[in-house]
Amino acid sequence: MALLITDQCINCDMCLAECPNEAIYEGSKVYEIDVERCTECVGFYEIQTCVAVCPIDCIVPHPEHIESNEQLMQKFKALNLFG
């Protein structure tokens, strides 16, 4: 599943540089995550790096975009990150 940044975000910039898929961007009020690019770091890391660095724990699983690890890996490959 993709991740979601809640409205509790304080725009600290910690997550922005951590995303290997460049899925995080500055929204109108808080940072947001592009669900088409978010693979929860599958294909890169064992943990979600944005979640690991968030000082207020405002990055959660997106309830509307549930995906299995296999689907996340397929998305990772489709993004052609190493192609």
C-alpha cells in the first residue's frame, strides 16, 4: 500500500530527501505522497525511510491504496528505477 502523510505534518522536510522514489512533494498545507510512485521503499530498503525519520509519526498506511509486497515490487520495477 502507499503511505499517507496526515495533516499533523509540521513540514520539517525530514521525509522529502529520504524517498528513493521521489514520491514525496510539498502539498498546499503539508507534504504529500504520490501513491503512483510510493512503493513503501520495497526494492530499496527493509524499512520505510520516511516513516523512520518522521519526528511526529504522521506517516501512515494509506487506507485507500492497499497493496501486497508483490504488487509494490511490481510497481518498483515498472518505475524503471534501475532501467
